Amino acid sequence: MNLEEYFARTGYKGSTEKQDLETLTDIFQHHIRAVPFENLSIHCGEKITLELEHVYNKIVRRKRGGWCMENNQLLGWVLKGLGYDTSFLGAYVFNPHQNAYATLMTHLVVKVVIDGKAYVVDGGFGVSYQMWQPMELVSGKDQPQAPGVFRFTEKNGVWYLEKMRRKQYVPNQSFSNSDLLDKKECRKVYMFSLEPRTVEDFHFQCTHLQTSPDSLFTKKSICTLQTPDGFRALIGWTLTETTYNYKENMDLVEFVTLEDEEVEKTLKEKFNITLERKLVPINVKGTYTI
């Protein structure tokens, strides 16, 4: 495993000498635009494991993506290798359909401290809730980014992330009431504490999320990737392409339904993913929003 091979994977050609916010942001943005957030292994007969070497080979050498425990673990390894002050945190994801936070800590994020200021770096959430820049760990401050306005709020040692989105224009009206569309303009994303975590803290969750019939990840095949002006997502057979702020305070959200034979071609053309095993797409309704 080496950093040069990782940077060739993400296309980053900038400085690796400075441990500043500008360099961190640049490395991070190259990652989220090159490495998809995806759970396709579950739906093509592969097991997801968290050993760093396995994660590295999957994402860097096989040019795949991964979910938070893979993407953010790799990102944390890269940043630590460059000399950044990093640690892992564990978060509980908000479920809008249950209007509650999960009771299982399933989301791994990276905390980075630069010149005494703490930032959250999360390259493993995907869709419209994927931050594009490291977020300063301060309570009550709006942090506008291309995807929308993010904000942390701290109460009694617990930190909450929420996001305010723009209005959405959906040209294909047959999708205007799709359960893939988020109906709320302000959405809770996850909550976490500042207690440092290790990858070992997520081994049970990694197994549970890919085997439980109640898991979002067994109910949907998901592949999402950030683009220079928005993001694209393939959930089951539904391809979504979102353009942020295509008109003032409005995002363009375009939907199309693929045929079975179009799925793997779309993964290659839109996400640069070639699977080694046959994918069985799935999309159980009512469990995911973009």
C-alpha cells in the first residue's frame, strides 16, 4: 500500500507537504469524485470486510467504492500518512421513515485537527448528504457548501449534523412523488460524540448491515458518486443525476429507470465500476432518500 498509488486512483496531483485546510479539502474532494459510495458487494455475492489492506485493494487497485467504514478508513489512513492529526468517531444515522436516530453506531467518520481547530471529514455518506468540504466542529454555525447548508449543533456532549437543501425541480413528473426524493427541506443526518473510536468498534456493525433483512443495505443496491456540479446515484434500477443550483436556489433532479441489461453498462460509464461478479439489483421501497 502506498500513497502514490492512492493519489493515482483519485487523480490528485497537488501538494503532499502541507498539512493545512486547503490541502485537506483538495485531497478530500478528489476522493469523493473518484471513489463511489456503494454497497454492491452485498448484491453480487462478495463479503465486505474492514481489514485495511482489503479495503485498499478493493478501492485503489480494483477501482471500486465502498461504504463509510471503507471510504473513511482509507481516507483516515491517507491523512495520517501525510502527517495530519486524525482520529475516528462513530455516528448514529437518522432514519427519516422512523423519525429517529439509529440505536446502532453504524457510521464511521474522520476527525482532523489543524492548528488547534477540529474538523469532521466524511467521505462515506453519498447522495445529497455528502459534504464537499471538511466541516469545522463548531455548534450552531451555518456552513454553506455546494450541496446545501450544513450545520452542527451540540447538546450535552452530543453533536448533531443537519442539512438544509434547495428546492428541487424534477422534469420527469412520474418521479415527483418518488420515495427516493426527500420531502423535507431541512433534514437531520446523524449524531455523534467526540469519543475516539477504532475500526474494531465497527466489526459487528459491518456484518450486521450486510446480513440483516432489516438493513437498508440489504434492501437496496446503491452506488453514488459526486460530480463537479452535483452527484449521480444508481439505486436498484433507478439512475438519478442531480445538478446543484442549476437555477437560483433550485436543484435539477433527473430520474430514469434502467432495464436489467443497462445496469452494468451504466456502472461502467457513469461510475467507472466494473464488477467481477453478477449484480442482482434490488430496491425495496420506502427506505432511502436522496
